[in-house]
Amino acid sequence: MILTKAQYDEIAQCLVSVPPTRQSLRKLKQRFPSQSQATLLSIFSQEYQKHIKRTHAKHHTSEAIESYYQRYLDGVAKNGAAPVLLELSNEVDYAPSLMARIILERFLQEHEETPPSKSVINSMLRDPSQIPDGVLANQVYQCIVNDCCYGPLVDCIKHAIGHEHEVLLRDLLLEKNLSFLDEDQLRAKGYDKTPDFILQVPVAVEGHIIHWIESKASFGDECSHHAYLHDQFWSYWNRIHRDSILGTSDVKRGSMSAAPPPFLVSAALHLDSPLHLYFVVSSSCCMTHLHEHWLTMQTLTHHAGTHMDTVLTTWKHGLLCRHSAHHMGTGLPRRHAFSSFSPGVPRD
Amino acid sequence: MAAVLESLLREEVSVAAAVRWIARSTQSSEDDPEEAAALTALQPLRKEFVPFLLNFLREQSSRVLPQGPPTPAKAPGASAALPGRPGGPPRGGRGARSQLFPPTEPPSSAAAEAPLARRGGRRRGPGPARERGGRGSGGPEEGVGGESPAWAGSRRPRGSGSPSSPSLPLSDPPNLSNLEEFPPVGSVPPGPAGTKPSRRINPTPVSEERSLSKPKTCFTSPPISCIPSSQSSALDTSPWGLGLPPGCRSLQEEREMLRKERSKQLQQSPALACPIPELGSPLPSRTGSLTAEPADPARVSSRRRLELIALVYSSCIAENLVPNLFLELFFILQLLTVRRMVAAKDDDLEPSPDSLESPLFQSVHDCVFFAVQVLEHQFQILSYLDKGTLKLLAENDRLLCFSPALQGRLRAAYEGSAAKVSLQMPPPTHAVSFQPETDNRANFSSDRAFHTFKKQRDVFYEVLREWEDHHEEPGWDFEKGLGSRIRTMMGQLSAACSHSHFVRLFQKQLLQMCQSPCPGALGEAPDVLSALGADKLGRLRRLQERLVAPQSSGGPCPPPTFPGCQGFFRDFILSASSFQFNQHLMDSLSLKIRELNGLALPQHEPGDEDGESDVDWQGERRQFAVVLLSLRLLAKFLGFVAFLPYRGPEPPPTRELQDSILALRSQVPPVLDVQTLLWQGLQARRAVLTVPWLVEFLSFADHIVPLLEYYRSIFCLLLHLHRSLVLSKESKGEMCFLNKLLLLAVLGWLFQIPTVPEDLFFLEEGQLSAFNMDTVASEHGLDSMPVVDQQLLYTCCPYIGELRKLLASWVSGSSGRSGGFVRKITPTTTTGLGAQPPQTAQGLQAQLAQAFFHNQPPSLRRTVEFVAERIGSNCVKHIKVTLVADLVRQAELLLQEQLVTPGQEGGDPTQLLEILCSQLCPQGAQALTQGREFCRKKSPEAVRALLPEETPAAVLSSAENIAVGLATEKACAWLSANITALIRREVKAAVSRTLRAQGPEPAARGERRGCSRACEHHAPLPSHLISEIKDVLSLAAGPRDPEEGVSSEHLELLLGQLGQTLRCRQFLCPPAEQHLAKCSVELASLLVADQIPVLGPPVQHRLEKGQARRLLYMLLSLWKEDFQVPVPLQLLLSPRNVGLLAATRPREWDLLLFLLRELVERGLMGRMAIEACLGSLREAQWPGDFSEELATLFNLFLAESHMPQPQLRACELVQPNRGTVLAQS
């Protein structure tokens, strides 16, 4: 199963102006039953973040804040147990966690002499029990647990996913006897910006020389790819090697800005058998077993002359969902998930 | 002057004597007294002879070379001020080929000037400027050799109707050669240099704007004034840019031209020998058929005269009396490939062989004959050219026709030549990798500097990438595209004082990207002619016939350029326009140049004739080439930056101004003491390394520089060197032929740079004699080693390739082919064996070692030095990870003790560091012993592995010992100087690390990390669990739909998975675990408050007590056994969570009480802590009844505290009842 660009667009289309709540996610799941919750959530989250980036400013004008706060006060005055804040944020189309932060800040401003520091606010959001007002504490808590795109819990989940993928990657590298330096070691050496891993001995995959690996625990849509490219990948490239990865003749570097080609496959490991490959992709699936990717690579080569960019995009999204389905949705043991991908390809 | 030539022609004076006379001021004993007398009379004119001869030849040939690129040359004089016309644009230049060194009087009429207009490109004033060259040295030629009217006439204004030269056809038909009126298409090199004409191809539309444009430069290069402003956008106008030839215009225009061309071809009469000149319209001399007039040796007129002049000319070339050897060769090849005579009036003249009255070249046959004569004399040089050129020469049908002998020799040379010069593709460019030694935080003064540099690196590469992507796009402008970004970046750098770091990066990147020459190094369009080779020229010819624009040719004297990637660095420097950056860059470049220039390149021991030496030689040549090319690149940029502030459009207009500038500039110390370096280079016989980069450096000098005393002396040295490099002299210890050729080529090129005054070359002897090469000890130096090969020669001097292009363009126009080659000659070079006298008292051991190496193949020495260098360095690294690491560990232990010891706590970190260092640093002394041991152990292994197995045992052991000694020396020198500082640094880092670790995080946590050995890491991922638990929490917090809920089985499964995850730990990171802990506490609170919506038919249920209790048990055990982070259990009693109970009806307290008891019993929470929490709970505001219940609970819990353990157990059994009671109370 591959998530095509069209499918991706369809999902993204559904997500326009949908509140980031449990209910929305459930509806999305019903609409796209073939996609895993994790995939949908990842796409949802990113689409929503884009939306918030666009509209963030208008919720932070002092007029807006005043009116939100007033509405909150009116609401809880009527019924403190009702989900006042959550409904307010849904109504004005803003993330509940962020709305909670606005109201909390405003509340603290009113009740304390000094304006609240950021760390105090963050700490209160992490643990609403610290909020002096019980009603507000409950409202904030409700916002946070119901928000599936923002908030300390979501941040923690994202962080955890990132960490897990790094560990998975490290395991694979160790398993394949590839010598590498990890981020901590690199930092100890004084590197300023580091990818997750630098291979001490570069490997080649399908003609691409791989020098370093970075795994990204989020859906690899174009937008986030560009952001990563700008913030991180070029920096690595500047420091480690410029030629790698894009060194093939058929993929010009210029085309990368149009559609990110194998750079997305920011790393791949070349193992003993030419067929036995693991790809490490900068997307929500940090790596999967060869078989599927090998097939897509075939597709890629096959279409190389014609629609390289489209194929690459398709391919990229395809990877993700597949992985997510096994990785997160079913809760199957991971090894199991991997080996289920391997038929037809000798493992060793 | 002409008198000399006349007397030569009359054979009154032998050529040898004449050349001796020209070359040396004093007479030698070999001279015939009669000859000497004849020449002595002409003494004052001696040094004017060569310019005269060259001018004469150019002038004579102007009529016969209507096609082909011009032979630029540089006239002496005119460097002085031009008081007559300050600032005013010169009107028209001077003849170059027709008059290399132009006449005294300005041309008087436009018509007369026309033939010359295009050629006299140098912006040089008329008349007065030439005074020195023309008359300055003792009167005009009329005074001495007044009987040569032809000569005199030739120096008079054309078309003035001079009666003394009625027979000269110079003024009538050759309007053809007037390139002002018949400008060639595309025959121009890039940039305004491009206005250099090529007469090979003429059909071009007459362009008005060209006539209005600035005077055409014909010589070597554009006015240097435009350099600083040159930008990629200004391709067409920038002399330094890589612009397209102006001839290449829009497609539309090309088509139009093609159309005209075709119509002209149709009109053309078949009689090509004497085309009818059409005034004002282009004359199609190169047509589709491209036929050249056949040359016939039998029809050569005045053979003897031509032979004599060829001999004199060749002798001058051989004695290096001409400024640029390759320029003359180019000229000769032009003569060889003359296509047809322009308006030759063959029948007009009956040449009198001894007179100069008649034109020298009366027909194509004369030209070819002369050229072949000269080529015969220059065979040696030709034989060293690249294989492609040799082949083209050997296959030249005219050459075969005129001198089968020479052709045979050339063929043989071609057969024997291995000098294939390939067009290398530049290797992919790499970024300079992050260098932990120099780029890490410790090398920066502050965090800010470090982070600024971090950003700069990214900006720099971003800029570079953008340049790579865009610089070839039309309309892209470096300054517009990148300028402001570069300046912003520079501004940030200046603030943070990290220039030296950035400059290091810049320089490294420069070397990495630009070291290898790019194809089309002169900035030309891809060169089809050289790419095709001679074989495919037939095809090319057919192709060419369809083109109007010819192959572009840069000419043999292109201006200094920044081809390929170098352009980026130049533009970067210009755009950055940062004083600090430039200064740092100059410092850095100077340092690197000194370093490379002083590099001890391996000395060649001749006589080592086994196969190994070949391999060695290749390596050494390669190394030399790398060093030389790097040096040239660095010196070029150094020159560029150093002279950048002084670069102006013109030499200063007045003498006074010039003098004041000179006075000022002479105060400025040179950026790099090149004079000393040159002296040292010459003395150490390393000119072949030093001179080429020096030339690159000087090529960027501004107009004033050559006038400065300091640089003038350098030019004198170079001139003298040039004169001394006589190619035909080959003796022991002499410089190798190709080395000489390289030096001659680069020096010749330098002398053609416009900023170098023309008269410099023809200096007074007095100035030259200051330098005496012979006094230099003939010790073995690089010069006498064959370090230069053709590849390097052509890489350094790509303009030599113009010879090949010229020949190839001849072939592509004529189908002559010669047969196969027969003989084979392998050129060999011999180098003298010179013993190296032991220098000063260096110690017998060192001398012995030198002697040892001297008798061994050079590879042995390299191996030993390499091993010593590596082992020494490894030794230091080894010490770092063993001894120093041990010491650091000790320091950490000591520090722990210090911190644990009461009273000592909270000591000042610097004080702590001092204590530790005073304890540990003395142990650093061990480093030397350990280092020695390491070197003793490792060096022999490495030497043994690297030397051939057959190496005799004694040699091997000596080599090993020397390697051990050198390595130990190196390692110990470093260690003894740095070990203390190193230990200090590492200990300091360790201390700060330890102190940081002492912070909030308990140190004990680390130990329990990691799961059991048997674990296969199959547990669910933490992220998955957090997200699942979050779902439950959000369900409980609501709002929820009526049908939403969870089953108790699901909750149990969830907690089970949580247990697995916590036990596996493989994927667990502290933040995730903390959140899991917090979520689990929240979950417990919900259970206690019975707030979890449970699924189940028919209506929404609450969890059964038993189920809830089971789940709480699971949680308790997780908290107790599995969590490794502190679990925020106090949250259970936070007002918010207890408040959940308030919402339930009927309120049930038993689960809470149960939980609290369990917490206490399992030691998860102290009784005191719980009491404190309960106490603070009472302070919160609650509904009245809830407060009461809370108080009851509190009392109940307090009452239990006094009960012994067993009773608690019993108590638990009756819990349900008590709960009910509580609820009802």
C-alpha cells in the first residue's frame, strides 16, 4: 500500500479548518480507514501546524486576548464544569493548548503583580494542579488532553518518537557492523551541528554515497522537508560532505528545490547483499525494511527518465504510511513488523 | 637599424656575429675584426635591433596575413607620461602586426590609419610616446642607415604619399586588413581583450557602434582599469569576465549574417587569388570552400634573403632576445598557415635579393618558406610541444612540401612523444570538512564567536551553492544576487572577530575548488578544436563551413583571468569589500605561500634506474605540480587582493602626479617579501617553483608597481633570468628543458601584461648586469630535475595551446594528410650527479643519516619520514587517550571525594581545578617515557610493512632506527611543550562536566539504565503508550460523546504494556518516562475518583471496585518496581485531582484511603508527606460537605498511623465496609 500524492492531498484537504481534537481524528479515521492512526495524526498535526502558523498572529492581538478572556470568564461564571475553554478555541479555530496558554497568561497578569515568566507558564501547563484557580486548572487540563497537535503531552510524544527512531537506527547500524559516531560523540568532538549519525566509513546505496544519517520522526511532506533542508541538512552537508547523495548524474542538484529527491533518503545503508537494504528516510517512518523500498527504487529507476519528481514524491509518502501502520497502529512487536516486510528478499 | 640588416643581407656580417653583438655588449674574441668594425659603428643602435626586427617582420607580414588571429606583441616605450593628452581617449591605436613598435609620427589621415587602427590596441598616445623607442637613443635611422628608403617609408605615415616608397603596396589595397571596417566575427577573445582582431574570418556586418567604441586593443590585454568593477553581469564589457565574444550576437543577427554570407558567396568570382576589394563591404575570404592558395617551394622569391632573416630571427629567439617566445612561434605558424596573399602584385616587382626595398613576403610561398626556415631552427622547442600539436605540425602538407627533412623529424618526435595533454574535468568540489582541531569551541574566544562562525559557514556555502546554480544563467548578477548577503555576513564576522577562522575556511575552499584547472581555463567557450583532435577535423571542417562565427581564440597572450570557480572567490572578495577580511586573507595567503614555497620537495637522485624510480618520479612530479598549482592560485589571489586598492584605469597622466604616487608607494612595505623569496629561489635553484607563482602575483600589479624600486629590481631579476634561459644550452646542472620552457612561457606572458611597461624588456645592460646567475653555486636544486611535464606546462600556460588551435584551424580548412610515421625517438634527459657537501656542524648522526638516505632510493627516505611523522602524531593521540584519560578519571574521582567530604563542598571551581592540576600535572612527565616506548614499538613495524621485502637487513634496521628517532623527536617535542596544558584543559572540562552533573539530576540514575540481557526489545514504544494514555485521559476529561468509553480490559492491557515498556527501557528517554509517570498518576486519580467512562452494554458503567483496585495494584507495582524516574505521587492529593472526587455522587473515599495506605506500605510515599499534602488540601476552598468528608479522611488516616503493620492488613480486609460507612457519614 502506498500513499500517493493524490491521497495525501485528499487527506490534507479534509483537514482544512478542523479542530485538533480526538473527535476530528476519529472522523478522519473513518474517512480513511486504510491509513493508520499514526499516519493520519502525523499529517493532521503538520497540516494543523501550518494552519496555526498562518493564523497565529490574529489570536495574539490585545483585543483578541481581551475578548477571549472575557468570554472565558462569562462562560465559567455560568457553568464552571462545562468545557468553556475548549469550545471557545474550537469556535475561534485555534489550538486548545495555545488558547489555554493565552487565557492562563492573561489570568496570571490579572492576579499577580509581576507578569508571569515563560517558565512559570510552561510549568503550569505541564502540571495544571499548580494553577491557583481550580476552575481554570480544570479548563486548562481539559484543553491539553484534548489537543492532539499542541501541548506538552504532544511535544513529549513527538520527542519520544524521535528518540525511539534514533535508537532503532543505532540498533540497525550496530547489527550491520557499520562504524559510526553518534550525536553525543560528535558533540564531544566539538562539532557545532550534527546529524544523528556520521558513518565513519561511508557506504553506497544505489549509487548514492551515504556519509551521514538523520532520522526525522514526522511526516515528510514537502514543507517540512524544505524546513529541515534549510535548518539542518545543508549545515551537515557543509560540514561533512558536499558531494554525496546527490552525486548522480540524473538528479541535478537544481531539481532538489523543485521536489526533494533522494536527499530525503538522507541515508541508506549498504549491506552485504545488494538486495538487502535498509533505508533511512527523513519521514515519520524512520526506516523500514528493504523489500518495499527496493521495489520503489525499482519504480524510481524505471521512471527515472520521465517523471522523476512525481515518482519520488509518491515514493516518499508511500514509505511513511507503511511503516506507521506497523509501527504504531497495531502495536505489534517491531521485529515482527520488520520481518513481515521481507518476503522475497533474502535477509542475509 | 636597417643598416645592420642590410649588412647582414649583403653578408658583410655573419649572423652569428650579429647575434653575439646583439646579445652582449662587449665583443668577443670570436668576432671577425672586420665584422666587429662594421658593427661597432652601429653600437648605439644595438639594443634597438630586436624591436626593429620584430616590427619589420610584423609589418611585412601585415599584408599577407589577412586571416587568422593576430600576433599581438608589445611595443616598448610609451609607458611614460603622455602629457599631450591627459585623460582624453586615445583616437585609434597603433599597428601591432604591421608595426610592432609603432613609428614616431602619428598617422595623418584616417585612410592611412585604417589598416592599423584595429591593431594598435594599446591605449598609447601617438608620437611623443615613441620618442624613446624611435629616436631616443641616438638619432633616427635615417641618420645612420639613410640609404634604406623602404624602411624609412614604412615608418612614415601611411598614405602620406611618401615618394620614397612608391612600390610599396601598403597603402592601396590592403584595406582588407582594416579591421575597423572589416571586423571579424567571433575571432575575438572574451572581453574587451576580445577586440583583438582575427582576420581569419571576415564576413561581418559593419557595425557603427564598434567604430564609436573605445579604441581597439590589439595587443595583449584590456586596460586593467576595468578589473575591480568587473561583475559577471558585465560579461561583454569586463575584461576579466568570461564574456562571450562580442561577435556572438543574437540568433536573429547570426541568421541575417548567414544569409548575407551566402548571397556573397554566390556573387563571388571563382578567381580567388585576387579578390576585388569592395570598399565598405566585407570581403569574404573565408568561404565555404575555404581553399588556400597552394604554396610551392619553387616559386619562392629571394630565397637567400629570407634564409638570412630567418636565421637572424631564429637566433634572436634562441637567445631569448624576444619578449615572448610563444608569441613568435605563433606568428611563425600564422605565416605557415597563410591562406592567400592579399592583393599581392606578384608581377610588380622584380625582387633584388640584397635589398630591403622590396617587400619581404611577396607571396604565400615566401611566407611559408620563411616560416619553415624558422621552424627548422626551432625544432627543439617544437619537439617538446604536446603530441597533438606535433601531429598537426607533422601532418602539415606545406611543411612536408617545403622541408621533408623537418617533417621527418617532427614525425619522429611525434612518435616518440608521450606528452599527451588531456583536458581534465574538474573533480567534484567538496566542502571543507569540519575540522575538530581548529573549528571546535576551544578555538574561539567566546561562545558568540563560535556560533557566529557556525552560521557563517552555512551562509558561505549557501552563497557558494547559489553561485554554482546561477552564475551561468544570463542576467544573473553576483553583486545583485549575493552582495548584500555577503556583506551582512561580513558585518557579523567583524563584530565577533572571527575573521581568521573564516579566512581559513575561505582559503581551504579556494584551494579545494580551484587547484585543478577547469576546462576552458581561459574562459572560452568549450574549445571544439582541441577537444576533437586532429582525426576528426575533417568532420569539423564540414561543420565549420556551416558556421559564420569561427572558433574563438584567446590568442597567445590572454590577460589574467579568473576562470571557473575562481570567479566566485574573486567576486566574493569584491562584494565583501571588507578591509578586515582582505587583511586576514592576505596574511593567510602570504603565510601559506611561504609555507608551500619553502616545502622541501624530494630531491632526485639520478642514477636510480630501476623501475621503482619511475613510480617515484610520477609521484614527485605530481607533488610538484600540486604545490606549484596551489602556489600559483594563492599568489594570484594575493596579488589580486594586495593590489586591489591601487588599481586604476590608467597610468597617472602627469609626471608630477606619478612621482608623488611613487614617493608615497615606495613607503609601503610589500605585502610579501617576494624579492627575498625570488632571490632565495634563484640561489637554491628552485626558480621553477618560485617564478611561476611570482609571475601570477605580479600579473595583478597596478601601473605604478613596476616603477617602484623594489618591484623594478624584481623585474630586472626576472628579465635576466629570462635572458639566461637559453634553451639550446644543455649542460650538466643546467635547468631541464621543460622547466626552462615553463619559465620562458610564464615570463613571456608577464612581459605582455599591459601594466608591465613595454620598455622594461629592452632595458639598458647596466641595469641587467646587476644580476649574475653564474655566481650561484651549481648545487642540486629543483631546477635541474625534470619536474615539469607537458601536462603541467599546458596547465600553467593554456595559451600555448593556441599554437595547436591555429594549426588545427588550418587542417580543418585544408584536407592535406600525410601518411604513417616510421621512426621512434625517445627523448632523454640527463642530469648531473652532484655530491651534497655536508652543510654545517649538524652532528655526525644527522650527517650519517643524510648519507644513508643519499645512497638509498628516495622512496626509502620518504617512507621513513612519513612513518616518523605519522607515528609521532599517533603517539600524541595515544597519550591523549591513555595517560591523559587516566589522569582525567583520577581527577574525577578526586573531585567526587572533594565534593563528598563535608566542609569542602561548594568550593570555587577554579580553586578545585588548581588543586587537581597540582596533583596530576607532575604525572604528565610519564608521557615522555610512554611516548618513547610507543615510538620504539610502532615505528619499526610500520617501516617494515612499507619497505620492499627485499630490503637488506642492515638498511632496514637503519631505516627503522632513524624512523624511531625522528618519531620520538617529534612526539617528545610536542609532548614536553604541551602535555601540561593538555592535562589542564582536559581536567578542566572534566571538572565542569562533573560539577554540572552534580546539579538537579541524581547521579545514581544512570546505573540502572538499560534492560536485561535477555530483553529483545519487543515492548511497545513509549510514544505509543503516552498517546494511548492521553486518549484515556482526554476521554475522562471530556467532553465526550455518549458512546465513547474504554473497557477495563483495555486499561489492563495498557498498564501491562506500560510495564513492558518500563522494563525494556531500550526506547525510553527520561522525558518520556517522566510523562508516563505523570500520566500514570493522573490515571490513578481518575480510577480513585471513578471518572473513567467504561464501555459496556447497555449503558455506560462505572468500573467495578474490584477492577479499579486491580488496576491500582498494577499501578502501585509499576511505581514501585519499574519507574526509574521519580513519580509525582503527590499529585494524587493535589486539589485538582482530589476535586475530581467532589464531582462523584455518591462520594467514595475507600479507594483513596486504600491507595494512600498502599503508598505508605510500599514505601512509595512517606506518611509525613501524605499528611503534609492532606493538610494543604484542607486549606483549599471546597463545598461544605466535601470539606467535612475530607477532614474525616484525614483523621482516619492519622488514626491508622499508630496501628502496627498486621492490623493494617486486617483493616484492609474490612475496607469495603468502612468505605460505605464513610460515604454515608
